[in-house]
Amino acid sequence: DAWARIRHANLSLYVAAIVVYYASFLVRTWRWKLLLRNAGEDRPSLPLLPILMVSFFVNCVVPAKMGDIYRAYLARLRQRVPAARALGTIIAERLLDLVVLMVLLLVAGAIVFHDRAPAVLIPYLVAGVMVCAAGIGAILVMRAGRGQRLLRLLPEAVFHRYESFRMGTVESFSNLPVLVPLTASVWAMESGRLALVVYALGDGSSLGAAQLLLIALVAALLTTVPFLPGGLGLVEAGMVGVL
């Protein structure tokens, strides 16, 4: 049945899904450029695009989000951005992604399920909210500069790398009125890509915008589990459960 659906898929819609998928990398690159600029490392967008794309593809085949570390390494190698500062901007990007994702997920879930959310979703929602709270708390502590005296007991080279990482993370949030809409547009494009694939297979008649957004966001949330490359297996199970 799966093969029959693939053979009779609407090719133009499927190609459109691929276009939307790759277009999302342009938005992600623009956002990363702004994060780097906020952290004092202004770089042109075009050279950042392949670095970001490669890191995402590495995350699809390697567990523990090692692609993010690889992105920081490539930024140092190709764009002369200090690796610790680049990693700080990437951590800020991930937290921004997660916070906006959780807000959209809660809104979409409320629209779709009202007050009857499936029990299978509750642990993921609770875990997502807790991680968001922990991340925001860590950023506030870093911004306040708490523990600097204790950190100065570390070797000077280690302390300077931490400071570079801290500044890269904290200063990245300097332009939230621009960063938040860009992040929301990334998730909207993820939902649009899924919608185009679903409609290409002829299965979208019973799904509205809120349902498609919810499915795409649950899949994205499950990719954050660091033990699997790209959330392999877990993402598909989560999507099937929500459907």
C-alpha cells in the first residue's frame, strides 16, 4: 500500500515540499548570522549556509547532536569565529528553537485536543517545558555573571574560553523582536513541508493547519532527544501516535 501511494503521489507537491525544506535553511542561516552579529562576530550569510546544512545532516546520522559541535568547529576553521563563541550562538539558537516550538506546540495542542490531550504526549510536553525553564534559568544566571570568582580559579585559558562561550550565548539574544519571528517562520516551514508531503500522498483531506502544525512540532521536539541520530524511530513513532 505504501509503494502504491508513492507511485501515485503528486510529484509537483512533493517537489514543492523539497523546495520548502531547503528554503528553511536560508531562514536558519539568516538567523544564525544575526546571532553571530549579536555576539560580535559579523559574517556574510553565504559562507555560513553550507556550514549550517552540513551540521544538520551530521545530526541525522550521528547521535548526541554532534553536528552542532561540528558546526562550531567549521565556523572556526572557515570563518575564523572562535569555536567557544560559535558554540554559544548555537546553544542560544537551540534554546530559541525550543521555547518557540513549545509555545506553538501548546497552542496547536489546545486547538486540536482542547482539554483531552493524549496521555502519550503529556511526558514530552512536561519535559519540554522543564528544559525550556532550565535553559532560560541558565541564561539568566550567565547574564548576571554569577560564579565568576569561582570560575577565575580555573586555568586562564579555560576561563577565557568559558567567557567567550558565555558572551556568545548571552549576547545572542540581543534582538529578540527579529529572532522570534524568524524562528516561528522556520517552524511554519517545517509544518508546510509536512503538509505538502501529506497532500502529495492524497492523505490530507482530514487534517487542518493546526493538526499539521502539531504533528510537525511533535516530530521536531522528538529530534531533540540526544541518544538517537535525528530521533530515528522515536520521531516516526511519535508522529504515528499523534496521527
